[in-house]
Amino acid sequence: MIPRFSPPPQSHKQASRLASRSILFRQSRYTYLAITVVLLYLLVQGDSPLSFFPHRAHRQSTSVHYNNVNWSRYAYFQYATSTAYLCNSVMIFEALNRLGSKADRILMYPAQWDTQIESQSDRDSQLLVKARDWYNVRLVPVNIPVSHDKDAQDNQHEESFVKFAAWNTARYERVLYLASDTTILKPVDELFLLPSTPVAMMREHWILPIKKALTSRLILLQPSDDEFQRLSTSLRPDIRQNGDNVTQILNRFYEDTAMILPHQAYGLLSSEFRIDDHRNYIGNTYDLWDPEKAVREASLVHFIDEPFPKPWVMWHHLLLAEKHPQCKEEDCRNKDVWMSLYDDFRKRRKNICALLSAPAPDWPPRNKTGKALV
């Protein structure tokens, strides 16, 4: 009878060593399997640096590769018709310069102004020169249209039609107009790289759902001689409807065709910090309003805040006491953010333009007979 082979008995130490090796082998196998699954997932997603297969189309990354963009094809557009609005535009250009914006910059201004600084009080010329020399702005003198409509509210209302001249900049593929009473918190160059469309604007979210309308506070446009002529023609007295303003005309032209931009990123209003109902801004009924988060996520803040005047005009102490954001229990974040936005604007205005705030208007406002209007 052939004896069966029996391995020699193992010591306790040897058995423990073999068991440990078996466990390590299983752990390593699971680790390799997990790594393989992760790598395959990244390759399928296509936005990982591991997507090195030459036959695979790389999915567009969320980051903008600025170095690969010909920025001379794009421009920011501003126009100014008074010292106050010229200062606002220079503040816009300062912010773009400070934040590293790479697109060109255009400023249109009344042809009767010039860049010859005649005295220390010649603020318009000083600001034009500063825009040109400090912030690389291309200055374009234009003839400002004069209103013959006796019912026009003021010159600024009529002069706002100068923004139609943004369509008359055919050397550029895209032009971005921003209302000059805006604070830029973050770079917005990414807007130039959106998919091609004749016009991109935001909704007036604060009047939804009662009315669906576009706001002209931000206009991303493709310059076009045909569109410029069409817009200019709309200003003719025999065509203009009921004294339409710029926003009304643009709504007639683009309300149903404009690309809609998100207002949470580009349309935060200063008045948002004084109201209680934020559903229109947030876009739903379940997320909570957080003023600090709103500012962190916003690229632009627009000063629309009636009955408060524009930020370069001081507040009447009675108006401030009556209408400023209220603290809720011990939460004063709305008030703090709101105050800081105005303080920041006024400090930058003083530092950049050497201009102080205009005196506060009366509050409550009164008519010619002295009767309070509110």
C-alpha cells in the first residue's frame, strides 16, 4: 500500500503568516479592482486628464481656457452722457482691469468733450484720460441724440438710446454692455464664450410671473449693421410707439428670441436685501434666502433700490431710518451686506474719480406746492 503524502505540521507562526498573506492578497485585489473602476469611469466621463485616447472627443470643461481665446474679437461697451455716469463707466473699467478681464473696452462719450485737461477741476477730461491710459479703454466720441419729445422724463432717458450704438461695432464678434450703476464682484469674461446667439439678456425676475420681460441692464450682443439700422429706425417719430424707452424696444425685438441668462449670477439687485419675499430671485419656494451666499454666488450687483437714490447720491436720514433693511431677531446680515455694497461703491467712487456723493434729496419728496408725494 502506497502511503499518502501528508505535509509536515505547520507551526502557529507559519499559519498566521500564511493567513496574513491571504488577507493582503484579497485586499490588494479589491483595491486594484476599485482603482480600475474609477479609471474607467473617468475615461467614460471624458473631462478627466486621463482621457488620452486620440480617437475620443474631449468633452468641454467647465473651466475657460483663456490663453486659447482671441480676446481682440470681444469688447465691453459703455457710454457716458454726464460726469456722474462717466465716473460710473470708469469704475466699471477699473473693476475689469483689476479682475484681469482680457476683452477690449469701448467708451462712447459726447463729441463736445475732449481729452485736453485744462484745469484741476476739468473732471470729464481727467476721467477720459484715466480710462484711456490706466485701463486701456478705446475712446469713441459720438453725437448724443437730442430729444424733441416734451413728454420725455429727462435727458438721461433719451440719451440711453446711445446703447444701440453697441450694434455698430462690427470689428467685434461679440460686445457686452453693462449698466454703469453696477458693481462687478467677479470676472464675467465667460459670457463671451457662450454659444452663438444674436442677443443674450436676463429676465426682469422681480416682476415674474405677472409679466415676462427682458431687462436691458446686461446685453450680450453680436454687432450687426442690419440690426443697428433696424434699432435706429425704431426711434423715428413715425415708428416709435408711445414714447417707448430702450427696454421696451428691445423687448419688442428680442423678447421671444433672446438667450436668457441666469439672474442669480448676473442680476442680483441691491433691493433684494430689503424685501421679505425672495421666491422670484431664488426660483423656488423651498430654498432659504441667505444674503451672504447670494453675494458670494453673484458676479454682478445692480443698484435698483427705489425709493433710495442711486449710490452716488446720499440718503436722507429719514429715508434711511424708514426704509433700510430690518434685522430679524439678531440676524442683521441683510442690513450689513446692503450697507457694505453702498459703502464700497462710494469709497471706490472717491478713490477712482475723486468725486464725493451728491447731496441727499428731500424725504419725503414734495410736489411744487410743497405737498408730500408719499
